[in-house]
Amino acid sequence: MVAGRSRPGAADPVACFQDMLDHTSYAFTADTHTTVLPEQARQAAETTAQLVLTAQHKHPRAKPQPTEPTPAAA
């Protein structure tokens, strides 16, 4: 564990990686490993979108029935 850190914060993934990899420099960890994150985020978004579209195709929702308008309060 890096000196001065009691526990890596879940809100800061770079600090978490820094601690797990036993790097002494936050900047080194960020420079080395954050270039992977945008590509992983894009792939995750594409995979999620494909899952949603596939599920929507397999299980289409019933079309909502039109409702009668409610009379306005006088």
C-alpha cells in the first residue's frame, strides 16, 4: 500500500489502480493506464446497446392503448 493511503477510494479508480499495482506516483499510474479506459468504455456502451436492442426485438412491449382524456377541472 502506498504510504499515506489508508485505503483506495472507490470514487477514484486511478488511485485504486495505483494502490493495487503498488505505484508510488499517481501521475505514472494515470499516464500509463488511463489510455485504455476510453476504449473499454466505448466497448461496454456498444455491448450494452446491443443487449438492449436484442432484448427489445425478442420481447417487444405491448402497444399502449389510447386513454380517454380526463375532463379539466372547472
